[in-house]
Amino acid sequence: VAGLIGRRILMSIPLVLLVSLLSFLLEAIAPGDTARTILGNQFTPERYRELRRELGLDQPVLQQYWDWLGDAIHGDLGRSTLNGLEVSDEIWRRLPVTLSLIVGATVVSGLVGVALGLVSGVRGGRVGRVVDALSLVGAGVPSFWLGLVLVALLAVRWRIFPATGYAPIADGVFSWLRSLALPVSTLAVAGVAVIAKQTRDATSDVLQRPFVRSLRANGASEASVIFRHVLRNAAMPVVTVVGLVFVGLLTGTVLVESVFAMPGLGGLAVQAATRHDLPMLQGVAITFALFVVVVNLLIDVAYGWLNPKVRVG
Amino acid sequence: MSRTPVRHAGVGPRRRRLLVCTAVFALLVTACGGGTSGGGAGDSASSEADSGASGGTLNIGQLAPPNSMDPAQINQAFEWYINLTYDPLIFKAADGTLEPRLAESFGFVGEGNTSFELKLRDGVRFSDGSPLTADVVRRNIEYFRQAGGQAVPFLASIATVEVVDELTVRLQLNEPDPTIAHVFTQDYLAGNMISGEILDSDPGLLAQESFGAGPYVLDADRTVPNDHYVYTPNPEYWNPDDIRWDEVTIKVMPNPNTALSALETGQVDIIQGDFTTVERAEGAGLKIESTPLVFAGLAFADRSGELMEPLGDVRVRQAINFAVDREEITAAILGEYGIASEQVVPPGWEGFNEEEFYSFDPERARDLLDQAGYGDGFELPVVTTPFASQELVVQAMADQLDEVGIDLALTSETDTARYVEQLSSGRFPAYGIGYGAQPLHLMGPGLFLPDAAVFNPRGSSDPELQRLYDEAAAASDPRRAEVERELVRWLVENAWFAPVLTFPVLFFHNDTVAGVESSPGQPISSPTSWYAAGR
């Protein structure tokens, strides 16, 4: 396992570098720049040129990237060109919010999706069709719309959950869970749908295999057949989907954090992109890239754990 | 026979426990880490228990974070963030009258609006304990000019700053400027005095902390930049009676619907609303304050017809004004919260003319186009942006202009910086505009004089317009008011713009907050004027 992890980490280095280069270039070629954002409508061409020079924006793009990379390798992600905040401080401050959302939504998606998929796969028939239909609806509902509906009903009308904001666990576990309930539910719906569908298909497939008939013929209980054998064998594709759901949630947080006014990395990415705050945007892009690397690593480890053949290979 | 391999691949009880523990641990770790980020639902708990009525905590919702907390760098749109911490020299009250604040008295010396004197209040100290003196005011003006922010053009008319005595400053202007007092109010930033000590030692700190002489100080330890900003009373404040809250929090809520939900549920007490949510706010029984402020429509960059020959003919520009049904567009977009407009200033503002100039008359528009030789119509390239819904207005105009043969070829720039770049380049003969009203003298350099770099990109000029502007600048009331009306009339009759409607500025608040007022004299209510209802 150590070798596997080591290889994966080495392979991820060029990926992270590529992501950083691409995000830098994309932002650099996008219309507008920080200087225009700072000056607004009240500017003169002279002042604009001067500010660009002060911010280093008059340098060639690749030179700017090279300078940024040199600092980043030494752990210095720089400061926001807009407000001077340390990028690493800002990311570190917002990381818990986004992780709470993504980990929470992944756990909810995984538990509910697997449960629904399992019931559907085992029972089949009408139940299966209902799960399929719900999956379709769940995958199709826009998360920002769902978030607004949940807020309108559960926060504004019935006052069960807060409409906005993130309460750190230091304020109490109950407050923390309440503040996460609606955004996590909003984020989880699409994941539940995808995981339920995948679990259902994988379960139906495993149930057709000869070893299941053998287990039943040998007198194994139905619970043992389903939970100890079928689910275990159906887990590989489901784990893959859970990993993909986690990665997909990174983009989902961009909208959900906005709808619920949560101080996470998604909202920071939007602010940085719309205000052309290149160092901040780079910091968020790198953080998200690292998330993807870590999740893929965990999936690989999970494969090896679930199926020794993979580990040997 | 198949049991062995299946068992081997399975998850034993110990591993299951490990898996569950790992998941729980991951959640707890992330949550514990969250303790550093603060804010949010937990501690923005305003209103249910202690907001407003006790004079306890005031919670404000804002749609965007400030670009800086430095008064010399902050964008005017974010002035609430510094209103609480920086007292201005002159305060613009809710009805628009200019009141003494850090300056005990102020006014022009002699005739001609070229010498302006400020007498400072004695005994004022900044939050860092340093005193307010005439020399500090002089250094502030220098700093605002050097910082390159939005206040720079407003200070352009100041030639010299003379320290007359410890508490008296005299400004000599290089040209008449009747609005110089406005420049030192809270709205135009340069009046928000900064501690002289911090200007000398480390002005870089201004971006994150407060060093003003306002009723509150920014609690930097409890503030999470870009998310929420916490203010506590300033123990050095010169007028303790004006400290109405034990604490004020401004929470950033980028989505207007979210902000309204937070207001409805009591998480915040007041927000700046917009016309897309006003009906919902009404339905929820919230209090609504509004004043028309931002005119929107078309502006003509190429008034000499160099790029687009038809625009050089005033009859064509007038035809465009006659072809637009302002009442219909206004009702469709804004309902009862906007007003149809053909002038660059809203009713109640200096320069506004009571009479109507352009009725909706497509026939007359066609006649004018015929007379100008463009009876077959033409295509007009226009750059616009969805920002602040101005594109909505231009699209509505496009449908109506099509009826008289004018085809608007719209280029939409979603990025406002790109939009500004495009229109200031002068490549487009016309552009969609949304422009907030200001005293007319300040609107000149920003909107219609030749040096208005963004909104007059091809430098249109006219001797009569310049004469009216200069005469108004040097005149005293009531002559100035009369000349300003003439100036606006000139702009309308010469059709330099084709305004359609005026967007309102809107504030929604609950009944725990009082003192929120918006008027043509002062559309943007200052949070320092608000107090707990019933007190």
C-alpha cells in the first residue's frame, strides 16, 4: 500500500502543476484585470497603467506564472491583489466550511444512495422503477433552485433550520449540524440519485451470479447473502461513483455556498474569478486539485482493500 | 465452495468500526477546524433575541464584500463598511442637508466658489487616541490623492490646502467647485478622516483595520474578511450619545434571495434589496425604503458621427428618444418601484426639469429619420452589460426601435471590467448605460464633459454645454439651480442620451430598526443614523 500511495503521489505532481498553469492562463486571457476592478469607472489611462505596473500585471503572463510558481513551491501562495489578504490564511480559514459541506454531503449521499439502491436492486419491480424515477429527478434538479426551495420551506416558513450561514462546531454541535442541514441536503440530492442508480445496477448484476445461488442453496440467511456478500461484491463500482460524487461536489459548493451565504472555498473562487484576483484564484484551484488527488488516492486504496487482486496488481 | 474468496474480500467487524470511526472523525476534524472561521448562523443571531429593541446587536446584510477597508481605496458602493468607523468632516443627513460632523462649521469664503474653509471640532480623537487637527486633514487630502482611489477626481479642483490654525483648514480651488462640501461627506469618501499617526507609520494596515474617528471600531479578531465584519463601540468617540448599538455586524450574502430569507428569518435586520425581490419583501410584511437613483438606457458615444454617421445628426438621436415607450418598459421591469425617465437626474435632484420632452411617438420618430435621410433605418452597434440589469432595458428598447427601422446590434459583456474597457475604447458608437445620480457638478467630469474617460469616450464637447457648466459652477443659489436646469435641458434637447427609466435604490428592514430613510437628497441611508425601534 505504501508503494501504491508513493506512486500515486509522484504521478499527481505533474497534474497539480498542469492545473495551476491552466488556471493561470485561463484567468490571464479572460477579459479585464485586477487594476480595472480596483479603479472601477473612475480612472484615467495613466493611473490604470501605473496600477498595472504596481501589481506586476505588465509582465509577460509566463513570467508572472513563473514568479508565482517559485513562491508557491516554497509554500508562499502570495497575497490577494485586491485586499492584501494572505492567500494561504484565507484558504485555511475557509477550508473547514467546504470540507464540512463536501464530506457531509458525500456521507449522506453514500448512505442514502446505497440504501435506496440496495432496496431497489434486491426488491426490483415497482420499487426499482420508483428508485430509477427518483434518480432521474434528483440528478436533474438544479442545486441552487433546490436550495432556495428548501430555504423557503424549512427556514422561512417553518423556521426549523437557519436560512443562511455556517456555525462552527465551537458554537455547539447542534448549531453546527443545523447550519449544515440544508446546504448538505441540497448538495447531496444529486449524489444520492447517482449512487442509488449505480448501487441498484451493481446489486442486480451480483444477484445474478452463480455464487449467490450457491450461498442460498447452502442455507445462508438472506441478510448474510445481501449484506456480507452481494453488497461487498457490488461495492467496487459504487466506490468509484462515490469518489466522482465527491469531486463533483467541489463545483456544487460554488453555487450552494452562495445560496446559503457560507464562507467556503466555492464562494472564494467566485469572488476571486469575478474580481480577477489571480493569486487567490490560483490558491483555490490548487486546493481543489489537491482534493481530487487525495480522493483518487483514497479510491485506489479502497479498491485494494475491497479486492486483493487489485492490490497484487 | 465460493465462501472463502468472498469472505476474504469482505469487511470484518473491526474494519467496519474503523470505517465508521474514520468518517465521524473526518466530520469532527473539519468541524473543529471551523472554529477559526467564525461567523455564520451561530453568532449572527441577531434578531430573535437581542437585535434592535434592546439597542444590542444590529445585523446588516450586504451583497458583496468591500474591495478594501481603506477609505482611500474602498469603492463607493461599499461605503456602509466604513460609515461605522470613519466619521466624515461633513455629514449628509437623510433629507440631503449638509450637517457639521468632524467639522464644526464649513463654507465658502467670499464669492465665486473658489475658497472653502473648514473649522474642526475641538477635542476629537481617533480610535488610536491621536487627535484630529487641521494638519491631519491636510495629510488626509494628500493621502487620498496619492492612494489613487475613487476620491481622486473629486479632489481635482483643490489647488492648495492651507493650515490656518490648529483647527482651521482653508482650501484654495483652481476652479469654481460648488460641490466641494459634498466631497467631504460620507458619500464621496475623502471626508472620512483617517488617523494622522497611522498615515505616518503604516497606512498598509488600513486595508484590514480601522483608524477612524467614527462611533465604532472594526473588531479585526472577530472579523472574517469577505464573510462578516464585526464592529464594537469606539471608546474614544467624541459623541457617545450617537453610539446606538452594542455591536454591529455586516454579513456578506451574495444572493439577493438568500439575503431576503435571512431578513425574513431574523438573521439580519436590514439589507440593500433590489427590484427582483421587492414583491417578496412586500409580501413578507417588511419595511421598504426606496428612492429612484440610477438612470438607465442608451448613451451615444459618437455624437459627431465619425463612426456611425446617423448619430451625428441630432434628429436621429431625437428620433430614438421619441421611439421608446418609457412608461411601458418601466412598468414591465420595475412595476411601481421605478420611474420613466428622459433626464440624467431623477426628480428632486438639482437640474431636474418638470416638463416632458419626448412623448412616445413612433410616427414623429419616423418623420425625423426621414428628414435626416435615414428613413430606411440603419444598424446601430451597442455594447452593454447585464450588470445591474441595464441590459434588460436596452433589450426592451431594441424591440421598440426595431419598429422604426433601427436595428440595435448588441454586444453583451458579462464582465463589467470588460464592458468598461470596451466602452472607454470608443470603438462603439453607442452603449447601454446605468449611472447613479450625483450633484450635477460632479456628474460633468464623469459623464458628459470631454474628460469623462469612460462615459464620454470620444470626447464629445460643445461650447454651450461647457458655458452652462462653468456658469453653474461659479454661481450661487438660486441662480445655480436655474443654470443647472438649463444644462440638463440642453442635454435632453440635444439628445446626448436616451434614458428610459430610473432604477430605485431599495432598503428592506424589519421593525426592530428605525431611522432608515432614503430620499432624493440622500438616497443611501447611513448605518450611523439607525437606532433600535422604540428607543
